[in-house]
Amino acid sequence: MLTSDIDRFIKDGELIPLLCAVAELTGDRELIDPSFRPRLEREMVTIPEHAGLDPETARTAYARAAHALRTYFDSGAAAAEAIPAEKIIDFLTAGDGDHAELMRHELGDVEEPGWAKAEAAPGRSFVVGIVGAGQSGLAMASSLRRLGIDFVMFEAADRVGGTWRWNAYPGCRLDTSTLAYSFSFFQRNDWNQHFAVRETLEDYFSEFADREGLSGSVRFRTRVTRATWLDGQWQLAVESLDSGDISTVRVDALVSAVGFLNQAKIPDFPGLDDFRGETVHSAEWHPDVEYRNKRVSVIGTGASAYQIAPAIVDEVSSLTIYQRSAPWMLPAPLYQAEVTEGRRWLMENVPSYHRWLRLWEVWHSTIGKYALAKVDPDWTTEGSVSEPNQRFRDALVANVRSQYEGREDLLDAVIPTYPVGVKRMLRDNGVWARTLKQSHTELVTAGIESFDADGIRTVDGVHHPADLVVFATGFYGTNHLGTVEVIGRDGQSLRELWGDESRAYNGITVPGFPNLFCLNGPNTGLVAIGSQTFMTESALHYVSECLRLLLETGSESIEPTEKAYREYIDWIEEGNRQMAWGSGSERSWYRNARGTNTVVWPYSLLTYYEITRHVSPEDTVLVERPIRAVSA
Ligand code: NAP
């Protein structure tokens, strides 16, 4: 039975991770022979089939893996001499030694040095406040649990899940790979979708919270509105969303896990208040939004619109999409596909196949499209930033053209004019073209002039009637920590310090704001590489190291030096200027009015991994605990 399943399903396995998993299981070193190594390029547009192995070699490799598996199970799963994980990682990365440690971490189940308990001075109580019980807040809480540090979490919603709890619009799902988005320390082998739908992600995070026993430490339906550094602690004003009562909670350190896409942006269109139909922002969608058989207008063509419009198009009476600039789309045929029965079988029956599969996804997203987004200062062709970037553009344009056969009239509008890499690309399996090509869909590129009672008027004088207007117009993404008024040492306001230019050392800490740690903070967003989870996990490690140092040195507080902060900002600026998303004058939500990019991380994932491994003593100020009179 098992043997026939192996023969039936082996080809459903992604070749390289399959070889890794079977090698680890069976100890068969031939499976990771150099002749089977992946052949990926740094400037690849898509991952080639079988990781670039020629068909004959790939066939041999699959046969070898099937044989090794059959032999292993036929012999009663006899233990073989183990191959060290490092050796298998070396095979998977085709000998890239630079990333060996990062990849070992990403494989998961690694005892991190930072996970040993932090030793506080006897009798010292130390509590961390975490704002937000989404992906990063939950991960922080579980790290603190490992460190043996007490914490309390505040969450405005009535359950965990963060962005996946709030964004309940039709079609909402991941647009990075499910596996790479999942935590390295909470991997699953039963994913149904390559890009998980939001309900699956909500389940994943609640399961994680349950496994770690975190929900009991969350104060749901509460909002932290103000945090003030006072006498060596953060004094929090906490509002109950049910009673409206405000209470004060004191914590020793504060972690912002609020995310940076939590403040919905609705442009201030003239006449909006006169509109008599229904309006909703993508992030505020609720079950009563009535779109079926209605004339629906969707404003925006970013990641949210891209998911909403195709999900509702077949049920609305008309769909009008307002586009200011067209999005670039990366071909992703599996974007809405279910994981095949064969691959599920392999994940469930070949131990660790899911872990190697995740590592494989992490690996090619680590290389990602970084090289393709790098600016060549000598390149002068408009619409691209380098020769490889132009080639990438050509490949994407060819793909777009192939989707609009019979509707070539749409091509001018749907091919972006700006270089690839200026903004995050959407995942394209053809649903956007299908939506735009429907006879009851209209793509409007004329700017919006105003609203009136019945709809929207564009600058070309055309009136577009609407029953429902969906604002898929994004968020105030540069306004980090914008929902909390943070007052640091000497009464300094973080909002005032930052203005429209939020910055943080390592994307995490700010001088003058002791024991304040931002997760998904300034300049930690990703455009052409990786999954945001990687950035979160790296930041978690750094925060854990800071807290350990704080407690073990008996200090009261930790913060970066002003000098380190300033130099860090310059370094980030310099990096961003060299990338498509930070050069030129193209508008995006990552940039403020002066074009400064305060959202995107400009360097490689390896660089972020390295700077978040250790606390640099020369960049750090540890303040001793003063002896304070104890109030009665
Ligand atoms: P977004 O990417 O900022 O897109 C907003 C859209 O609204 C853009 O097309 C923008 O046009 C348009 N717009 C904004 N103001 C406008 C105005 N005054 N008039 C006309 N059009 C206007 O927002 P989003 O789609 O909500 O996505 C935000 C981020 O959330 C994404 O970049 C992604 O990181 C994340 N996200 C992820 C997922 C996922 O993983 N599944 C899903 C959704 C969102 P311009 O492009 O011309 O500015």
C-alpha cells in the first residue's frame, strides 16, 4: 500500500526538498549528490522546473528518491547513519556557505541560545507589555515565555489573529507562500493551499496561541492609547472598548506589535459625505456589506483590490475599478490552487518533507528578486532601473500581453509605466485579467473628481453610478505606531520626533525611548525578497537579546545611542537609494511627501539576520537601576 502510494505520489513532490527529506530520513547520501544540486540564478524571473535540472537528471533523482523511500519502509524504517542537517542544507543552497546559519535557523527546531531563561536579579519583578496579539505579538509572547519573562498583551479585537482577524474582505488570502509565512518554530504539515486563505491563517495563529497557552495573557477588547516613560517604567493608558473605562497599567518594557497596516486610509474626496450608497474600506469589511447584484465601485488596484474584485465580480451587477497606477504582477499559477493530494500525502507521510519544503521556499525567496531591483546608476532607459530589471520587465509584459488577447484595448492601462520593484508585485494566476475582461467590468483610469449622491464623477466629466464603493486605498503605512501616543524620557513625544519620518535602530529601538521595542518597525518591510515572518523572527531574537542583557546586567533600561541611531538611518537611506523602491520619484505608500522611504528594508535578508543576532555594546546604552524609595 505504502509502496504503491510512493510510486503514485513521488512526482508531486518538489524535487529538491524531496531529496533533502528522503536523504535525512534514510541516510542515503547519493540523494544529495552534487549532480542533483539546484541550479538557480541570482537574477531569476521564475523558479525553473525541477530547480533547473535537466529532465533526464530530474527523472533519475525522483526514481532514486522513490527507491530510497521504498527500501526504507520495506525494511521496517530501519535507522540509518544520520546525515548532518548542515550537509543537506549545503546541498539545497548549492554550496552557499554564507547563508548556512540563517538556513539552519529557518529549518526550525533549533535550540536558540537566546531561548535559555534570562536571569533576573532575585526578587526583581519584570513585566513586558505587548500591544497587539497578531502574528508578531503572539511570537513575542512565546519568546518571552521561553525566556521566563512575564508579560501582558493588549488586543483591540476579541480574539487573536491581527491582520487576518481584521481583513475579512472577500478573497483575502496570503500573497506570499504559506510555508514561508509560517513560523520556523511552529511548522505544519497539513496546509491545503499554497497561499493560505485568511480563515486558515486565523486558525493557525489561534492554534499557536493555544499550544503556547498565550490567550490567557491577552486582555481582549482593550486599546493602549498612551504610553509614558515614568520612573523607570512604561505607564500605559488602557481603554476598555466595552465600557470605555481607562485604566493605568505599568510595565517594565513595551513591545509594539501593532503592525504597520492598521490605519485605514480613505482619501478625502470632495462630496464623499453626500454619497447615499454604502461605503466600506477593505480592512473594515463586515458580513453585512451588500455587494451581490449591486453596482460596485472599487477604488485602488493594490494588493487588497486585487483580491476583492475577482472574488466578487461574478456576483455584482456591474464593477467599476478606479486605477491610479497599474500594479506589476508576478506569474504565480499556484496562487489559488489547492495543494495536490500527492503533495499532501508526502507532507503527511515523509517525515520532515514539509520542513524541507518550507526551507526551499525560504531559500528562493531569500535570493528573491533583490538583484533585479538594484539600480544601475549608468542605466538610462525609462521604465527600468538596470539591464536585468528591463529583462524582467519584458518577461512580465509578455505575460500580461498573453492574458489580454481579444481585449488589447486594455493593454495600455494594465502595463505599468514605472520600473518593476518600485512596489511589491501581486501574484498573478490570471484572475485579474479575467475580471477586467468581463463585459460588466469597467477599468477607469481618469482621476476621481468628486462624489455625489449617486456615484462618482471623474475628471473627464463622466459620472459613474454606484450602490457600493469599496475603498481599497490602503493604509497610513509610514505612520508607525501611529495609534499610540508614546512619551519617552524627558517628555519627548515619539510622534513629534518622527513626524512623517519614522525610524528605528535595527527597525526596533529609538534613543530617548528606553525599553521600547517595535516589531515590524520602520524600514523592515519587504518588496522583492523574503516573507515578513523572517523579519519578525529576526527582530524577536534581537528583542530577546536586549531583554536578557538588561536583566542579566541588572540594568533599568536599554536603548540605542544617538550616534548609532543616526548612522543607522544614513545607512538605510544609502541602501534604499540603490533600490528601485527608493530611487527615482515614483509614488508609493512606502515613501513620505519628500520621497523618503521609511518602510522598506534595503539590504539582503542575511544582513538583517546578522544585525539582529547580537546587541552591539558600542551602539547601546544600558542605564543602571537607581535606588528608589518604595512608596507605601
Ligand atoms: P495599497 O497597496 O496601498 O493600494 C492602494 C491602492 O489605492 C493603490 O492602487 C493606490 O494607487 C490607490 N489609491 C490610494 N489613494 C488613492 C486616491 N486618492 N485616488 C485613487 N486611488 C488611490 O493598499 P492595499 O492594497 O490595501 O495593500 C497594502 C499592503 O498590504 C500591500 O502592499 C501588502 O503589503 C499588504 N497586503 C497584503 C495582502 C496579502 O498578503 N494577501 C493583501 C492585501 C494587502 P497608487 O498605486 O497609484 O498609489
